[in-house]
Amino acid sequence: MKFGKVDNPEEIDFTLPETHSKTLEVLSKYKKKEKPNFFVGCAKWNRADLKGFYPRGTKDELEYYSKQFNSIELNATFYRNFPAQQFEKWRGKTPDNFKFFPKLGQEISHWKRLNGVEAVVNSYIDNFSNLEEKLGTIFLQLHANFGPKNFEVLKNFIESWPKGLPLAVEVRHKDWFADTSIFNDFTQLLEEHNIANVLVDTAGRRDMVHNRLTNNEAFIRYVGANHASDYNRLDDWVVKLKEWIDAGLQNIHFFIHQNLEKESPLLATHFIKNVNAEFGLDLKIPNQKDDLETNGQMSLL
């Protein structure tokens, strides 16, 4: 993932901003749960990206991946509308507690820019539905040049989105964040329709880690910089999430990227250990030591 990449990450201030006041208003409507719903994963499962993650002799990458993580940010669907049968196969290969968070295709978000997309959106939704109970929040990522001048187009898309079907939206154009009035209109639109506002923690775009939640879902895309600070940044997220969980947050969907994706499982392992300890969870620690000794894979610990 190259979006937001910088050459000198040591020069970036990675301090997480204060929680947006509207976030606390949103979360105050919900009762605190004993334990939140916590899903952590990577963006891809293929061996070419996650080099060194799979034991020698692994025959099915998804089957192995889904035993290490409880979710995947499914970027593959951005490039292709897979047939229903493919989603059925993926569903059948994964454990009961596993969830897919598929991205809507670039035909919708980038080529047609949300115009005249009803038929193709319905096709994606129909295919995604074959994941059944393993379908997580669907993810719309808009082009970096899709600015606030397109607000009405986005508004029409959101208003026509099927009620009750979870959706998260990521905008990238800097003007969505630079003007308080524009940002407030955008986030209010999401809040009114119970749609998650994606937070992106990446080195070169600190405006996108705005900490403004619009419903009871923190959909966080964390992008490491392949720098020692990546681990401290994840520790800071544990602190921030504790604040939100104490305020009423119930659903955390946290996806870890790297500019060099092969290190994503390393960061995820560190993060999962910390959230398990902090929140009393029992998320699987990827590639535990006993597995590694058996398979001869290099340690992630």
C-alpha cells in the first residue's frame, strides 16, 4: 500500500489526535459491553504479499490465513467482481467466527464515480451475500480526486444504499478534511444513515486519522511505514480504543497494512497480543511458537 508513503517516517509526528467531540456524543447512545466485537486482519492473504508467513507445504493460503486471523480486508474485490460461487467457496474454507470486509469495485468508485452504478452495485451486493454470516462491513473507498464538489453524488449513493447492510466510507481528497463545515456535513450524512467513517492512519496523510466516528463502529486502516515507530503507533491505538470502548464502542474492525506487506503479520501479532491483554480477549495469536517449531517457519514472535 503506497498511499500516504513518505521517505522519512522518522520526521512524522504520529501522535493520535484528541477524540472528536461528536464521537463521544455518538458513543454515549450505547451501553458499554463487557467485551467488544474485535476483528483484526490484513488486506490480502496471498503468499506473494505475505512472504514468510506461510509454513512450507501450505496448500491453501486462505484456509491457513483464516486460522491465524479472524478477518480480512478483502481488497481483491476492488479489482474484480468475483462470481457468487467464489464467495461460497471462500465461506466454506473459513472458520465459523471469520469475517470478510470486501471493498466495492473500482468500476463503482473510480471509473463511474458513483454515477449510474445501481446495477453494478446490486451485482456486487448479490455476490457478497453468498458469504452469509461471514460478511462484515462493505467498504467504499473513493478516489483521491473525488472532492466535496461531488457531495450530492455521494449523498444520493448513501441514501440509496440498502438499509441494514453495513457500509464504511473512506474519502481521500484533502478538501473533505481542510474545511470544518465540509467535514461536518460529510460526517453528519454518514451519522444520519448509520454508516461508518473510515479512519486511515498513514504517515503522509495525518488529516485522515481524524478520530470522528459516525456510528458504533471503528473501521481503522492502519498503514505501517516499515519503521521502528510502527509498533509504538499500534500501542497508542490500544490506548485510544480503550477510551472509546469505555465510552460505549462495541465494534472494532482493525486492518493492518504495510508499504511492504510481508511485515503486516508481524505488526498484527504485536497488536493482537496487546488487545488481548488490555481487553481480556482471546484472539488467536498468529503463528504461535508451537506451530513454528513444527513447520520450521521463521518466528514472528
